[in-house]
Amino acid sequence: MNENELKILQLGKFYPIQGGVEKVAYDLMEGLSEQNIRCDMMCAATQGAGRVIPVNEYANVICCHTWFKAAATMITPQMIFSLGKTCKQYDIIHVHHPDPMACLALWLSGYKGKVILHWHADIQKQRMLLRLYRPLQHWLLHRADRIVVTSPVYLAESPFLEGVRHKAICLPIGVKAMQPEPELVAKIKSRYPGRKIVFSLGRLVPYKGYYHLVEAAKYLSDDYVVLIGGTGILKDELEKEIKEFGLQNKVELLGHVSDEDLPAYYGACSVFCLSSVQRTEAFGIVQIEAMSCGKPIVATNIPQSGVSWVNAHGVSGLNVEPGKAKELARAIKEITMDEATYRKYASGAKSRYNELFTKEQMINNCIKIYKGL
């Protein structure tokens, strides 16, 4: 069977897209279908009834009605019934972890075909969920014909992959290069004339480390402004911190940044900063989106995470110890200290993106994994 006769199902997470895992699943579906490979995506609907959304001639998004959300997991019984009815149509089911609902649906489906397990991250925060889920997770790890991880760091150091590394392989995430519109970039820069923009993007939740990024602004001169895009439970606390430090003119919470505006923020910034402090941040797709625009990165050395592998220290940017505001500020200043230094890091960021993190490379390498089965 050649690849164009394969029928693939990406299984897991949410639609509309809210984060990195579902973005990878959607991009794989889209990229494979654009090469005339039948590839659907089955996931939980974050809103509304169950429905099928046609993407193109070779792909559909199958959204399953969600009852409620518990412990960061969509409770979606419809996924169990839908997968049970349709699983025999597919040669390969590519399940994205962590997603206990998708794993349960696969277990109950009785599917006998090939299974790819895409191990995006270990379960870190939901300890009680992990205790309940561990037997099912163990089944999935041993049921999978191939395990895909996003970085060599996770492949080598995730304790959950102990005993199954012989069938694991590294497949770095790839994204389509951002294409900032010059007019929108100029508009953003005009709001902060003569200042270097430090941009960050993510949910306003504890593991993102935004407290430390806000504090870092204390150690930057008025030549810098820190822009943080995203929404989340820490919004009010971060605004309070900004006021307490008197940083209203140096730190701005942008709120939700639309898909239309996002490329312009990457284009307008001088440096992108990923200030995360926990292994929940396993890769950091936002890093490679910024790198696709030739933007240097300041990120963190999170133990057992792929973040600092994505951002090659001294090449595409600098990595500092998590939770250290002064170190974040020092790295930002070091990258932007003079034009020659900045050009070195900007060129390194763009080159690293082209070498490892394009969407085309991810799709082509994924096809090789499928064919290897």
C-alpha cells in the first residue's frame, strides 16, 4: 500500500483549536490531506453539538459533543460511540497524548489496526487524574506500534517512556512560517516609538511564569516594553503586580490576540520571551513561530523539558534558569546590546527554524513513520 491509499485518523483534544497539542493534530491532518492522503481528525467539541466539519476532499474534523470538562479533560461519551463505529475505516490511528478521553475511546473501540502514540507531554498537574488514568496510559504505551515524541530531551528523560524507548522516535513539531504584514507591523511599532518590544504569548496560568516576566521589566530600561498576549485566570493578579511595581508604561497585557493580528506581533517584536517554569511546557510552539520570523528567543532551562532544546543556547537565543526575573532581563539586554549581536541571534533563529521546524518537514517525516509501519 502506498501512502496515498492510507486512511489516517488523528485522535484527541479539542476543536476549535486552543493549544499546541490540537494545533499539531490539525496541522498533521491538513498537511497530509493536502498530499492527497485521507486523514480525518476526531476530537471533543468545546462548544455546540457534535458535527462533522469538511476541511477538503481528503479530510474532515469529527467533533464529538462534550458533556462537561473535568481535570482538564473533556468528558465526551460521543467519542466512544463514534470511534467504535468508524475505527475499522482507518489503517492507522494517531492518538495525541495527554488525552484520557481519546485513550479510553480507543481502548473500548476494539480497534485492531496500527496505532501511533504522539507523546506531547507527561501529565504533571492532575495528580489524582493520573492515578486513575495510569493503567489506561500503561495499556496505550504498550499498545502503540510507534511512539512519537517532540524532542530528544523528552525521548531520553520522560520517566513514563522507560521500557518503551525502543519503539519511540523524535518528530519535532513544525509550523507554517508566519507572514507578518508590513502595514500591521508598522502600526504596532508606532504605538511604542523608539522602543524594543519583548513579546510573549500564552495562557495566563502559573506554569507560564509570567510573574517573573513582569518582574523582569523592573530591570529593563524605558527603551523596552513587554507585551504579553493571552487570557487566563491570572489576569487580575498580573495586573495588580504591574501596578504594584509601577510598570504600567513598561508591561501591557494584550488579552486575546487574533490569528489575523498574531503574525504582526511576531514581526514587530525584537525578542520573544518564553518564561515558563514547569515541565508542563514541553516544547513551546510559540518559540518556533517567532523563529520563523527571524526573532531571537529568551527561554528557560526547564529540567526534562524540550524548551531549551528548541531554543539552542547561543544560536537562536539564550536560555536562563526558570523563575529568575533578573536573568530574563539580562538575556534580553544581551541579545539586543548591539546590532551585530542582534543580527547573529536573529539569523540563528531563522536558520534553526528552517533546519528543524518547518511544517513540510513535520509532514514528510510523519509520512515516513507511517510507511515504516
